[in-house]
Amino acid sequence: MTVATIPQPPKRSVKTTVLQGIALFAFIALMAWAWQGAEMRPIELFSNLGNSMVFAKDFVNPNFTDWRFYLQEMVVTVQIALWGTLLAVVAAVPLGLMAAENISPWWIRHPTRRFLDCCRAINEMIFALLFVVAVGLGPFAGVLALFVHTSGILGKLFSEVVEAIDPRPVEGIRATGANHLEEIAYGVIPQVMPMWVSYALYRFESNVRAASVVGMVGAGGIGVVLWDNMRSFYYAETAAVLLIIILTVVVIDVASAQIRRLSI
């Protein structure tokens, strides 16, 4: 009778061990440097906890007197997120393909990636301020702000999905004499579509929250109401608005999870 032997893990070389040690030391040094710059003071979080509780008690009894108005503005916020995400998806599909290393030449790929970097680097709030100046106060400025920023994020994510595809279907289509666009249409898109849908739904959820924030600078939606209540110290009304935002995000999360299951 033969006795099964458990395979031994491969031994690490001295060079690998040294490099891992250097990497660990560099990581610890980096976090220590960041700790100082971020002025991390966790003890103060607990020493001032009493003051935080006094402030938080004003949010315990939310005031839903104007709930119809809050819901109306929440619907506007969802509409802003819908259009901002849809326009971003339309832009991110070609941008993601152009930024993918395995299907795009360098002279197209690198400028596209830098453009996406610029879109991602600037926060939605800054874009909202710029577009409020350009198109005036209202939801349209919020749509444009989410559109630009989300295009940068989805373009990056879409390109990474394209770079992770199985090349064999593309090679098989190429062997039939198909052109580059046909390779993308029949060899790339079917592979990446489920992940693209998943990323788009996730960004829609995120944009609902972001739309609530950009509204604070005049870009429409529930954010305007939230900011008015906060700066007027109407904490009960602020709590009601926050609960409506949370409930909306939960509903969207559950619905998008069902859509993801159908798309996979």
C-alpha cells in the first residue's frame, strides 16, 4: 500500500526573502510617514465622544413634516444620477476600448488614459461648481458633473476588463478574415458585457450618493434641501432627509443586485 505524500511548498530563495523584507519595511515606513502627515489622533476620538453624543441626540427624532417635498427632491436626485451614469457609460465604452493595452495602439492608448486620469482626478463637487457657472443652478449642472467624473472611472474600469479577456475567441474571429471592429464586436464585447453592466450599476449607486452631495453647491436635488437644513441647524429635518437618502440607496442596491444576477 502506498502512502500519499503531501507536496511540500517550494522553498523561497534568499533573494525573494530579502525583497519581501524590504517591501514590508518600505510599507511600514510609508504608513508611518502618512500617519504623521494625516495627524492621526485616535485618542481624541474617544476623549471627545461626549460632545459628539450631545450633537448626535438632535438627530434622534427626525421631522418628516415635509416628506412629500423631500421625496420629490430625492426623485430629482435619482434622475440626475440616471442621466449622469447613462451618459458616462456611453462615453466610457469607446474610451475603455481605446485605453485597453491589448486592442489599442500606444499612440491612442496613452492620450486616452491621461484624459481618463484627468476626469477621475477632479472631484464631482469641483465639476459641479464649474458647470453651475457654465449652465446655471439646477439639476443639469449635476448631470454634467457626474457625467465627466464617472466617465473617467468607468473608462478605466472598462479598459481593465478588456485587458483581462481570453484572447482565443478574438484570435479565432481574426482567423476568419474579420476586421478590427468585427473582432471587438464579436470577440471582445460578449466577454466583457457582464462586468461592464456590473460596474455601471455600481457607479449608478455611487452617483445617487454623489448627486446628493453636488446638490449642496446648487446642482439640484435633495442636496440643496440637505444643505439648507444643515446650515439652518434644523437637525430633525436633516435627519429625515438623511434617512430618505439611506432608504433610497438601499432600494437601489437591492434592485441592482437582481439586475446583476440576470446579466451574468
